[in-house]
Amino acid sequence: MADPVNDLRGDLEKQIAELKKEMGKLSDSVGSQVKRLKSQAEDAAEDAADKARDLAHRARHQVEAAADVAQENPVAASAVLLMAGMAIGFLLWGRR
């Protein structure tokens, strides 16, 4: 006659072994997804840094060009700054 306790113990040990195998597979799957996402995040950060450097480079050249024009035409530059200040003032006053 079979011992029900030993049969139950054997079934539980098999189920535990199967669960351990499944947990290992899930762990591997999660690990590979984390590596892929980390790589994508690093690539995105590198692209953003490249774009920021390019934007800063372009902005610096624009500011230098504007400064050169302002030095060559100080009266016109003053008029442009005065008009821009007035436009900003009207916009801010209009918000009230």
C-alpha cells in the first residue's frame, strides 16, 4: 500500500522544483529586459546631450552675431531693445 504522506511530499517537491525553474526563467527574462531598457536610456541620454551641445553651439554663434551687429549699429540696437522692452511690458500689463 502506498504511503499518502510520501506521495504528497513527492508531488510538492516536484511542484517546488518546477516553480524554481519558472522563477529562474522569469528572472532571466526580467534581467534581459532591464539591460535592453538601460541601453535604450543611455542611447537617449547621449542623443539628448548631443542635441543640447549643438543647440548651445548655435545659440553662442547667434549671440556673437547679434553682438557684432549691435557694435556696428549701436543706435539701431538700442531702438530694437527699447521696442522689445516695450512689447514685453505691454504683454505683461495685458495679463492683469
